[in-house]
Amino acid sequence: MSIKQNRFMTLAICFIAMISMVSTMAYADRDKQGHKDKRSKSSYSKKDYRHDNRYHHDRYYPRSGYSLKALPSRHYTIRHRNKSYYYFGGIWYRPSGARFVVVVPPIGVVVPVLPPFYTTIWFRSVPYYYANNVYYIWRPDLNGYVVTEPPQGIVKETPPIMADELYIYPKQGQSKQQQADDRFECHRWSVKQTNYDPTKPPENLSVNELNLKRQNYQTAIRTCLEGRGYSVR
């Protein structure tokens, strides 16, 4: 065998050995990830979640007391009476040691945005926004939504319900502040376009007339947000 042939055989053997080593590492990593996924699935328990079907809301949320190691990456940090709360997707958290526990938010705490899925409840011409056993009401003086008590008499009376369930996703990576600004500006634009403000609904209209104006407002704000680079559904 010539010197060139020896060199070629040596390089070929080294190449085959390298491919074999990489394949073994990839398989080991895939197997490790597979075991990790199995552990995650086995730790999931339906008893940790509850089905919220009030007002046909039809969503699942973790129960109060459920804990996790890390918060969602896009959570909001809310300060209320010298305490820190963390808010994401209609779920509220409080720190507990090295973990975070799902809690019921205190009355009066203010958030800049509503949960991505919510149900609008009209009670005596006032819109309440409901999700996960929590009622919110818009406060223009605070430029936010305030956690409030359920409307008095809501159990005895049946308010007209309109399910908005509006989900807004930033397609262009808009920051939280930009999302809040865009939503507020689209709200003001929609009010001018439809002559209707859901935070101050007129009292001299019938339920059907109010619902029609609400639908026109929702169409306007959807158009505005989509024009600013959001996916709305």
C-alpha cells in the first residue's frame, strides 16, 4: 500500500470515528431530553387546575396555592401596599421562599392590561371585565384596570353578557409599554370613530343598541391594532 493510500485510510478512519462520537452524543442528549419531558408530564395533575365556566368563560386556570419555580417571562410586576405581585394571563402570583404561589389578587390593585381572554359583563350600564374569578373595572384616572368587588346584586339579577375574548399578540416584538400605549391610542381612536366609549356607556340606550355599539367599537379597535402590527382574534 502506498503512502498516499495509508494517509487516506487514516483520515477515513478518523472521520468515521468522529461521526460515531457525535451521533452517540446526540442520541444521549435526545434521550436525556426525553426523560425530562416525561418527568414534566408526570408532574402535571388536573387537580392543580380548575375550569372557570362562569358566564361561559370556559377557561382553565391553576388553583390558588399552586406553586412554580419560575415566573412566565412576560409577567408584570405590580406593587400594592408595599407588596409585590406578579401578573400574567389573568393569573396572580406572590413570592414564597424560592417559589411563586398562585394567589387571589387584593381589591384595589391596578393592572395596565386585561387578561388575554376575558368576558365583559354589563351591569346597570357599567362594563365589568371578568376572568379567573376576578372582576376588573376601567379607571381612566389611574389609566388602568382595577380589581374590584363583584357588582352588588349580580347573583340576583342576570346582566346581559357579551364575550369579547379578545387575544392580542405582538407580531413585531413590541415591548409591554408599547403594547399598553398602542392599546390606549387605539381605544381613543375607536371611541372617536364609533362615538362610543365602553368605559362610559350611555344610559339612554337599550341592551340591543348598547351591544351593537360595542360590536362596532370592537371592530374598530381590532382594525387599529392589526394596523399597528398585532394579531387579534
